Amino acid sequence: MVKKSLVSAPGKIIISGEHSVVYGQPALLSAINKRLYVQIEENNQGVRIMADEPTELAEYALEKTREFLGERINHLKIKIKSEVPVNRGLGSSAALSVAMVGALFRWVGREWNKSLINQLALTIEKKQHQNPSGGDNSVSCFGGLMAFQQGKIRRLKTKFDFQKFILIDSGQAIESTGEMVAGVGRKFQAPNSKTQKILDELGKITLRFIEEFKDPRHFDYSKCLISKNQRLLEKLGVVGKKAQRLVRLIEEQGGAAKICGAGGVKEGSGVLLCYHQNPKILLDFTQKEQIPYFKLKLGEEGLRDEN
Ligand code: PMV
């Protein structure tokens, strides 16, 4: 057993395909430059988990990983530090699930098998979201930029100019991802529902986006894909008023924006993925309106041993 285990896993954005990916459509995802760190050390008395956020999911991850490893893992001090804000569509729970499993594998000296770690992280995600697609944990575990569909991962290379993206904050969603996914599920099952059609449309846009990332055409094309995507998510009922208003303001500046996770309707809808040919215009806009933002790096490394 090692003396200390320190690992990290990144947050993510969904460039296209949130919600529709739960129904088997493709999604385009990327790991981002915000990471969550899990450190494990020996503890004299029992298990102690230290974190800024509630620790239920970390406790559950510990229980599931213990069960899987078939080892009595006791006397641990687990410290969780995260740069990934919660309930903002940045995959904080997936990063936690992946990093917890990874750190425990390291702690007991298990082989660093990312496929296995990812499978286990998905079972943990199920507690949090009931019906996760598996996209969030996969991109957090393997990193990079990927197309994900029904459990299958395709790594992508791109010539796309990531400098043209920034994330701006429409505020924390008060609904959980599980609640948002369940809400879409209820609409899907309602009589005469148009939800299937919207999900199919989202699937088509994602496929076009995947092509666009392989071989970028021109600014207007990407802008148009982001805006169409956002409108479909609004029709799906996962974007609140505040975020919709922000998106329109960004469009008035000549850009495009969309939510990049489960969304939220009662208050904030999480971060917005914003795109502009001239990102300075977006930066000036966020400063003028005093909206929190950060610059994005996409395609970041997945689960990482930090020892
Ligand atoms: O909001 P997040 O980061 O939990 O992302 C959820 C993405 C969904 O497509 C809405 C759900 C899923 O399991 O893929």
C-alpha cells in the first residue's frame, strides 16, 4: 500500500448532444482545464472525508469501490479539492466519481486500468443521476475530445480554433442533473410528445458538429450549429429565462451560445459555451455586464496520477 495517493480528473463540457445522448444519440464532449483532486492518506481512526461540498457521493464511491476491490479499506483520510463548480453542467459529479475510484485503485496498488475505473465510475454516477448516459465519466476518465454514443467512445482530433470559445456563467442550477433528465423523460412519455423529434434533431446537429470539428469550414457554420442546438434545448424545456436572455445578448454581439450540460429552469442553467469569431468582443461584453467567465482549454488530459 502506498503512503499517499493523489489523483485528479477533469470536468467536461458537452459541445453538442446533452440529453439526446441519454436516448442513444451521439454526443461531442471535451475534457476541460478545471480539475478535481482526490488525495488519500492513512488515518488513525476510521474514514474521514474532507471536502468543500457535501460528501454523500464520495462516501458512496468509497463503498462501491471497496465492494469491487473486495478489500477492507479502512483508516483513510480523503481530501477532495475541486476547481469544477457544482450544478453548472461541467461534470463535477463525474470528475468526483472517476477521481475517487482512481485514487482508491492507487491506494491499494491495483493496476491502473482506466476501462475498469470508468465502468465503476458509471455505476457511481447512477446513484447521482439514476440514468446517466456514461458520456461525462468517460470523457473525465479518458480525457481529450470524443464522440460518445451508447457506451462507445471515438477519440477525435481537430483543427478547430478553441481560442474562440469562452464559458460564461448563467448561475447555478438548483435542479440536479437527475431531476433535469427525469423531466425530459416525463415529456418524452407524454401523449403526442414532440420530444422524440427534438432529440432526433439534436442527434443530427451533433453529427454535423463532429464533422465540423474534423474539418472546420467557416465561422458562420459553427455559429449556426451552436444556435440551432441551443434553440432545440430550449424547446426541450431545459433552459431557464436568465440563460435564454444571456444567449440572445451574445447573439446580438455577433456570437453564439448554448448550455453545456443538464441545464436548469428555475434559476440558473449552468455555464454557457460561447463562441465568437472575435472572442475579445465576448470578453468586453462579460466585463461590461459583470458576468463571471473563464477561458477554456479543451481536449485536456483525463484521469491523472499526481503522485
Ligand atoms: O450537467 P451535467 O454536467 O451533469 O451533464 C449532464 C449531461 C446529460 O446529457 C444531461 C445527462 C447524461 O447522463 O449524459
